[in-house]
Amino acid sequence: MHNAFAVPFGMSALQSTRKIWRNGEFIPWEDATVHVLSHVISCASAVWEGIRCYNTPLGPAIFRADRHMRRLVDSARIYRMELPWTATQLVEIARELVRVNDVSPCYIRPIVLRGYGSLGVYGGENPIDVYMACWPWGAYLGEDALARGVDVCVSSWNRMAPNTLPALAKCSANYMNSQLIRTEAMINGYHEGVALNVDGTVSEGSAENLFVVRDGRILTPPLAASPLEGITRETVIQLARDAGIEVAETEIPREMLYVADELFFTGTAAEISPIRSVDRIPIGSGKRGPITEMLQAEFLAIAAGERPDRYGWLTAVGVLEHAL
Ligand code: PMP
């Protein structure tokens, strides 16, 4: 039977690990459940992070752990959720989580949610529950994406407007907007969609920030165009400037995507993924461009501890059990 929702390439299933941290203790993976009438289920009242832990010659290390936990704390503050843990404590919990599960490389997911108690929209009387899980997770946009690039379309869905859901908060509710963008792209045979802001300029992918390379300069949409304030975005801006490349945060009209020399996505999951076509128009040579390749190499080498960590972006996890 024809399945209208079939996608052109497979997605990998979640791979469980041993323990999930919840409100101060480690519990078995399968016990980390929430009641169906928890506030978060009806209202998407949760904020979360996605963080990668890489293998380095000195053992596993979490990339930009402090920055991610700071964003989690900020997301909770925007929604007036009282988070009983500081960013510093959350970094320590993340390190312990990776050690307890003895898994690296991995992806770390802290979640702060409004729990069970009342179902009024306000939600403030519900408990705040904090979870943190980790599991192995490979290339987000497919195995080939990093070298060969991805095909994208401009989405018919806009990124949510700035005065609707605040884009600086990494809130579960935002991901319904992302889901519309990604799903439309995938059922039409693209890897990913690019959303325009409500003013018609480029915002970002469903889970990635977007960069344009044109005439040796790099452009990326400003935060006022409603992208998430991506940590890989910030990292890449720094690396590009260090390499002497001019970077501007500026409005990008849709058609500039078609005439770019290079385009790429950035994100914790997607890392730095070249974009090889937009709406079936090849970008540049249709292959990964030289500036994308240089930034990718620099980024991955720093994350893997192969080049000096000159900004202190890596937090060592400590020794894993299997290494003892
Ligand atoms: N935009 C959205 C909507 C995202 O979900 C993500 C992934 N967190 C990004 C951009 C990239 O952000 P980061 O580099 O911090 O992972």
C-alpha cells in the first residue's frame, strides 16, 4: 500500500543506555517515564538541550558544556520555570551521566519540564522535573551529509514569528514548527527544509542554523530573524573570524540562497553540513565548497582534541568504566 508519509531515507532508532538522571538521582533508562496527564504533554511546556560528547586523545570530552547549560537556564527563565540546578551543577551531572553510562561518543539531552498536578494552561503550580539522558547518535542528516552535502527546499512553512514563541528559548513547543518544516521537506524528497522568517527573509533549517558564503564573505541571519541562537553558529563565527574571513549577521533574501558560492548548516546534531542544492538548484559547484571544508575540518579537529582547544570549549568527562 502506498504510504503518503514514507520518507526517502531511513532514520536511526534511539539506542538505549543504562541510566537516566532524574531530579538528583540515576534511575534505569526504562523507568524515566512521565504521566500522560503531565502538563508538558498537553502544553509542550519543556525546555531542553542537545549536546555532543566527543572522543579525544585525553578521553571523552563534552563540547561547549557550559554554554549549553547556560542556554538551558536561560530557556527556563524565559518561561518562568524555576530550575533548581545551576549551569555549573548541570555540567557536573552531564559528566557523571556519561561516566555512569560508559558511552562515548554520545549525545546528551537535558530536559526541564512541567510535570503532573494541574492541567490549566498557566502550569505554574506543577512540579518542575529535570531529566538528563545520553545515548550514541551518529550523523543527523545521513552518513553522506558531512562530505557530500544535503539537498534542501525552502519551506512553505515560516519560522514562528518573534512575538509568538520566543526563538531564543529552546522549548519543546518550537519543535512542532520544526516538525512541519522537516516533514514537508522529507516527504518531498529533500533532506531538510529552510524556513523563512515572517518578513520573508531567511531564518534557519528545522534544527540547524544557516550560513551563506559569497565572494569570500560569510553571512548568517541575525537573531531578530528568529533562528535559535545556535552554539555551533557562535563557534563557527569565531573560527571563521580567526581564519581572517569576514562574517556578517544580516538579513538574507531567499534568492541569495540560489546564487551563493557555498551554503552550509550548523548544529550540534548536524555539526557542519554542506548544502549542495536548494529547490533543486545546485549551489556553487554542487559539491562541498572550500570554506565549508576548512571550517568543518577545524571544528571537528578541535572537538576531537586533535588541534589545541584555544577557547576551552572541551570539558573532560573523566575515565569511563570500560577503560579501567
Ligand atoms: N536551530 C534549531 C531550531 C535547533 O534546534 C538547533 C539545534 N539545537 C540549532 C539551530 C543549532 O543549534 P546548536 O548549534 O546550538 O545545536
